[in-house]
Amino acid sequence: MIKLPEIPYIPGKPISQFIPLERYLPPLSEGIIGTWLHTHLDKGDMVIDPYGSHPWVPIEAARAGYKVLMSCNNPVIRLITELLAYPPDIDEYQTTTSELLTSKRGEQRLEQLLQEIYQTKCPACGKTIQVEGYLWRKDEEEPYAKQINCHNCGETGVWKIDGYDREQLEIISKDPIFRHRAIGRVALEGEEISDLIAEAIKVYLPRQLYFLMTLLNKSESIQFEDREKSVINAMLLHLFDKGNILWNWPVSRTRPKSLVTPSQFREINLWQEIVISHKVWTSNNEPIQITTWPELPVEAGICIFPGRFKDLSDQLGDMEIKGIISAVPRPNQAFWTFSAIWSGWLWGRNAVIPLKSAIERRRYDWRWHTFALHSINLYLRKPLKNHVKYFGIVPEMVPRFFASVIASFNNAGFKLEGVSYCDDEGTAQTTWIPVVQNIKQVHKPLINLCENALSEIFAKANEPLTYNHLHAYFFALLGSNDHFLNCDPQELSAQIDLAEDAIQKNLGNSLNFRRFGSESQNIDSGFFWPRFNIKPVDIPLTDRVEQAIVQLLEQTKKLDMFTTASLISNQFPGIITPSPIVIKACLDSYCSQPITRGEYVINDKELSSQRQEEIQTIQKSIIEIGSKLGFLIQGKQPVQWSNAEGQSVYSFHFTPWANISHFLLYYQDPRVDSGETKLLVLPGSRSLLVSLKLKRDGRTAEIARTWKFLKFRHIRNILDRKGLTRDSFRDLLDMDPISSEGPAQLTMFNLPD
């Protein structure tokens, strides 16, 4: 069986450019696409984005110096990509939108009419002002409160609505014509789909539709140039999103995936959104050349094919394609339905036709998604030469999504060449190569493959792992061994079910595995650890990460988070990519807090030579305290205090690091008496790092109940204490706990029997 080909995880930074509608898009980071391309391809090479699921994929690739052919069936994504590639500056944006807003509707300027829609009375001074927003409860006929920020008297806050607000709402609600217009612009033939469109548009309140349709209708009465029309459409697209009710209150970062009305939501003032909309779309970035198929960019740039990859595949001919880049999409009913509706509003019914299925399909299951991914990759495989590399980012990774990716890619004719996964970021990075589908392979029973996979990953990590880790390792191993290559495509989901059943049966056997940190029956919560013996390749992964970061700090004296994550990912590649949370905790433990440019500088006292000297001083202090209390003293590592009968009462173990597993899991001392109190003495700056390790490793947390942790500073305080007795010493041991999540609070860990 082929070993899993693990690659370093490429860390990214927050995207430096605002991405419109980002809350619906797969979460991506800046630098990942560019780094992968620079590592594997030459500048100027042609690459394909077959999904067109996120504008940032082609944008970053083009800025990195590559030609990108993007297949995109979604007009909304195409518009965003075009304007990110060639953004308007603020003068162009304001000049264009001003032409629309200063136009007249009857005798009244449009901007005045739109402002009046969101007028209210200040409850403090009675002046007419713009409301900040209205707060609603699901299924109620009117908002229960309004948010104000009065520029006249300075009053701010949340107030109950009044008669003026009710009158404003009643005038608009009485006229359903704007809802009919909104439905009519999208409606296709067939009563059923019209009903589905009407149902979807219920996520817009009457006032919101009145505002949006008034603005949209007026925009169509003005003859704009193509570029100007794109800018107007961009502003409208921003308002279409801000103008629905999928904005939770209180505010949360929940990403809408379905058209479900929140229990409480905020109606946003759309006029105020117009005022600030330039911040969404304008930029001074250098323009990227953007063309429409079949015209290709001369140098680095983006060519958009406005359709399905299936229709593009046969047109590629002998094009020299050097690589594939993609953010593999997850099903998102909210965005796909909105895309159909918004496309109809902006470009008419014909623009809705390619997205018709998004309206008709109310539920997206993994079986459907597996088939959809397989279909695209099947057409992608046809024009590719065998050496072409395919980089697929899998954001928002959950087990069944990853299983769908692995099975559909492999069955379409791609072999997994490399994989990495960062659990805390919820993202996998995969590299694939085309493979010939004419070799029948004999596979071992899935249950045996799964047992081997679990033994391997636990041996590599040597610490408890999440279900996501274990599932990803197993399925990645199947993908690298072409397990799904020759399956009947119609049976692909059934094959995934068999593989998932194998791992769930393995992990669900309580005789073979323990689970820490979860009371839930759901298998994807908590941390797993085998009850059977494994042969670990090294000390626990988290301790190795700490060691590596300390070595880097000793060499460089300062590091930033991004550089550290990159170096650590290179050192520890694959499915068990070290957690950014652990990396940051290590930097925080050994360094002063970053003040400028995000740099962590190692504290002088954390240098190994300084800490070793400090340990010697602390050992002497322990010996001095024990002697004062009348104990017999033995040894230095550990220092043991014994009573007159020679029984060990306390043993003190010293470390400058947070390598608690060395002592709690592996340290054995034949002199240890079962009745003694074991203490681990360490710097106070390790407290939070130790707490984090205890939280992530139930084995050490369980044993930590029988230990006490003592900080260097507390030893100094005890040494200086007058009138110290054996009883008062025992009481003082718990006066400076490792942290608020230290051993005294470990009941939260839900340790198994």
C-alpha cells in the first residue's frame, strides 16, 4: 500500500482587498494560490480555474504573473471578478452613481426619494433623521425597535418604534406592486418555478423591495456605457445583499447557507449603504487584464468563459495548460438562489436560465454534490496531459465534503499526489495529477485499511486527534491509492458510505478507542486516542512544535506569526499540520507581545542558558525550603523531600519548557512513593501553553489530577515567607494555579472512566 504523500500546508494572510459578498463565498486567505504557483509553475504559464467559485482565485493568480482561464456559470461571480480585476477609483464610482442618484423621478430627485424611505423621528429632540436600522422578530408584522444616531442632539441607541415609523411602513406595505416586479424580473415559464421564486423573495421586506426596485427601474431608464453600467450594477449588487433579512441580530459572523429567516434580524438602512458603497468596490490597485473567451490575455491576466466547464472543455483543443487551481465549492443554497434572483434583476430572465436549477433545487445533499464535482472533473481530465498538476483548496472542510472531493476527483481520473490539513482553519490543501484508468487494482478490505491508517496517524501525532484528522487521513490514503478510480460513477456515493462506515465502526468501538472532551454521541466531537499500543515516531506533536519554535527563536531572536507558521508547516507537513493556536501560544509563552509589524521578540530570560541557570537557583531554593521544614532532601531532578521514616512526601520535577508529557506520561522513577505529592516546577510564562496542552490532550489532563504545578515565582514567594510550616506550605501550593483552566479546573474535560 502506498504511503500517504503529505505536503506542507501553505499558510495565508487575510485578503488585503475587500471581497464583495464574501460572506457567501468559500473562506480563502491571501498568498496560498500565489505560493503554490511559484513553487510548481513558471510565470506566464496558463492555468485553469474550472469552478469559478471565488473571484480571489483568478485575481491572485493573475497578480502573481499567470494567465488564468476561469470557467464561471454565475454572472454575479463574473461581475465581482471583473471589477476586482479592473476596479473603479473613487472619482469614477461617485461620478457614475451620482448620475443615477441625481436623476429625477417625477418632480423629485431620486436621492431625496430614497432618503425619505428610511427617515424617522429622533425620540429625544423630535427632529427628522436617518434611522440606522430597524430590529425585527421573525414572523412579526412590524419592527420592535429602531437604532438611531441623531446628528442634531447627539442621542444614540435603540428605541421602540413610534407612530411615525408605523405610518412610513404602512404606506409602503399597502402596495404589492414592487414585490410583483421583483418576481416578474426573474420568473421563468412554469407555475412551480414561479412559486419557488416568490418563496425565495420573501427574504425581502416590503420597504426593502420598494427601495431596490425603485432604484433598479430608474437605472434602466438611463443610457449608461458598458463600464458605467458595470459600476451601477456593482452598487446594486451590494444593496441586494444588504437589503435582505439574513442579517442576524445581535450581529454574528454566521455565513448564510440557506434562506432561513433568523429569529431576530436587522433591517439595514439602504440609503446609508449607498453612501458608503464606494468602500466596497473602489481601489487603487493596478488593473489586471481581463478578457472574454476566446480572447486570451497577452500577458498575466484573466480570461472568463461565461458558462459551464463542460461547454469549454471541447473548445480547449491543443491549448498548453500547465496547471489547475481551484477553491472547491461547498453547496450553498442561499448564495446560489440569490445569484439566480440577482442575475434576473440585473440582466433579465435570460441570465436566470443557466441558474434555473439553483431555484428548483431546495436541498443539496452530499450525493448530489459528489456527482456534480465528478462531472466537472471528468470534463477537466479530457484535455489535460498526464503531468499537469491540479491544486485544490478545500475550505470549510467537514468529513463528508472531503470524502466527496477525494472520491469524485479520483474517480474522474486524478490521483492524490499530496495533501495537508489544518484543523483549526478547517481547510485542506490537495495536489492531484491525471492518472490512466485502465489498471484494475485489488484493494484490501476497508476495515483493515482503516485500522492501518489509524495506527499510522496516531503513531505520527502521538497525541489525541479529532475525527476530522482521522477521517481526512483515511480518505486521503484511499485517494492516493486510487481506491475510487475504477468504481462505477453511479456507485460512488455508496463507496463513500462503505468507507465512512469502516472508520466509524473502528472509532466507535470503545474497547479500542477512548474519546476525550465530549459527552455528545456525535462522532465528530472530542479527541480520540487508541487503547491499543502504538509505536510513536517521536514525542507528542505539540511538544515537537514547541521545541522547533524555541530553536527558531534561539537562532533568529524574533519571528512573526506568518513566518513561524510557514516554517513549522514545512517541518510538520500533512494531515496533522500544527495548529495556529498552538503556534501562537508558543510565541506568546517565550516572547514579548508584538508591538509593531506583528513581530515576536524572544525575552532574554527565555534563552536556554538563562533558564538553566534559573532552574539551578530554583532547585537550591526548594532544597532550602525543605531543609527549613525539617524534611530529608535527596536528588536534584527530581528533588525529593522525605519524612523521618524515609517515605517520600514531595518530589519536585523541573523544566524550563511546557513539555508536560515527558513527566506526566513517560517519566518513571523507581523511588516514587504512591503517597507522595508530585510537583512540576516551571516558569510562570508557560502557564497558558500548559493549559492549552492539557485541554487538547486528555491523557495528560487525566494524569495531571495527581500532580501540582508550581511556578518559579511562587517558589521565590514561599522562600521569602516568614513562619512557614509544613501545613502552611501545603496550603500555599494551590495559591498560584497554572491558570484559570489549570488542573484545579480540569473537570471541564469530561475524562472517561
